[in-house]
Amino acid sequence: MLHLNWQEKSTVKTVKCVHTNAKKYMVNNMLTVGKTYDVKNETEEYFFVIDNAGKVSGFYKDYFQEV
């Protein structure tokens, strides 16, 4: 269960949130436009970042731009 220690894991890269215009979910509660986030893990479709609640969450890559 690798996801249990992602919060302590070293940062893979840093990304900047460029928009929170989600079709289905309320992303604007967990991300702030213009803020940079540390990526803890990455898949083809998602970045796993520490969100505004302080937890590791997965978001589509189209919300971010690499810094």
C-alpha cells in the first residue's frame, strides 16, 4: 500500500494550478488557481499532489502546468 506514505515521500516535481473548471467535480474547493503544488506521484492521467486540505489527492493533469 504505497499510497499510505506518499505524504512523506520526496517531491517528484512542482506544478502550478492554471484552472479549476471541472465538468463533474468541485475542484475549486481543493485547488487554488495560481498556487504551486508539490507532485508526490504521477500517472499517465493524474498528478497526486498535496491539496489545500493538506492531504494527497489525485487530479487530472489538465488543471496544471509544469513549473
